[in-house]
Amino acid sequence: MTTGDWPPLPETIHTPRLLLRQFSLADAEDVFAYRRDPEVGRFIPFRQPFERRHADVFVATQVLADPCERCVWALEQKGQVVGGVSLELDRRMARAELGYELARWLWGRGLMVEAASAVIDQAFDRLPIIKLTATATAPNVRSTRVLEKLGMRREALLRQHWVHEGRVLDEVRYGLLREEWKELPAANSEP
Ligand SMILES: CC(C)(COP(=O)(O)OP(=O)(O)OC[C@H]1O[C@@H](n2cnc3c(N)ncnc32)[C@H](O)[C@@H]1OP(=O)(O)O)[C@@H](O)C(=O)NCCC(=O)NCCS
């Protein structure tokens, strides 16, 4: 995965329970299977109801993503795509912004912490970033808990900052500095 003047990130990453790999157009059916669940889209901005054709557009967008700007991995478990992890790269500010989603039938098993911590390790290992950032809506407690378990610190609360499906929500911003990442216990990447 080329990242322009930054070193490339690996196209595949193995974790104990997941394979992180590039999306392909053939993944649309798997993406539809988990994104059609409205709970998955409750706090992330994609069209509701999520139809099969939206899955085609989604996977095409991931396949065509410019890795100089956005690195994205499909999460594969037992041959099925069950989510994704992304990094938006900001060279000028030497930052990367983390994003993720997981099929609801797999929530509550620590899988996203496993996947995201592997991506964070690659980002700090290979890219000259000074900081990793992430954003969640305040009521998305599953996500904010994941960010805290990744060792990220809550830095800001933005009031009435996110409008989706007729709701106006507060947004929380998290950050992890390179020196904080270095201090994280290795256990953070264990399932
Ligand atoms: C965010 C997401 C990836 C987390 O999935 P997950 O890895 O299964 O997370 P878990 O179910 O293990 O929950 C994470 C933590 O939140 C806690 N949690 C869950 N529901 C909670 C609630 N209602 N109140 C408080 N804490 C809660 C869990 O106890 C867990 O913490 P613990 O391991 O310390 O017990 C998943 O919910 C998802 O894909 N959501 C839809 C997409 C999304 O919102 N992406 C994030 C955009 S910022």
C-alpha cells in the first residue's frame, strides 16, 4: 500500500483472530450483510436504509481510495468480511485519523481493539506521524470505550457538532501521541 513520500503500510496484517486485507469488489455482499443492520450505522454517516447498491458503491470507494490520503483494510474472519479499519493521513500535520466498523454479531469480543491496535502499531512503526486521532459521537459509548482501551486520551468535547438522521449530537475527540504509544503495554494488542 503506497503512501506517497511516506513509507508504505502493509496490504495485509494478521492478528490472532482476524485477517486485515484490501477490499475487493467481490466483498459487496459481505458488507451488505453487516451494514444493512441500522445499529451499525447509528453513529456513522451512511445512508439508511442501507441497500445492496450502496454496498457496491462502498466497496468501490474503498478499492479506489488513494492510499496517499486514506489507507483502508477489510476485516476478514473465516473468509467473510465483517468490518473495516481506516486511517486518514495528514502529511502536513504528521497525523493519522482512525476509523472503524464491525458487524454487530461480533460486538463485545474485543475484536476491534485487536484490529485497531495492529493498525496503530503499523502507523507509528512505519509513518513519521507524531499523533493518532479519532472522533466519535458522545453517545457511541462502545466506540469511546474501544478508543480508551487502545490507550487514546479524550481531548475535547464538541457540543452539538454532529447531525445525522435528524439527531444533533455532541462529538468527542481522542488523541494518542507517539510517546504515549511507546509506553503502551504490549498486552494492548492481545485479544
Ligand atoms: C464501535 C464498535 C467497533 C465496537 O465494537 P466492539 O469491539 O464489539 O466493542 P464492545 O462491544 O467490546 O464494547 C466496547 C466496550 O464498550 C462497553 N460498552 C458497550 N456498551 C456499553 C454501554 N451501553 N455503556 C457503557 N459501556 C458500554 C463494553 O463493555 C466494552 O468495554 P469493556 O471491554 O471494557 O467491557 C462497534 O460497536 C461498531 O462497529 N459500531 C458501529 C460503527 C461505529 O460506530 N464505528 C465507530 C465510529 S467512531
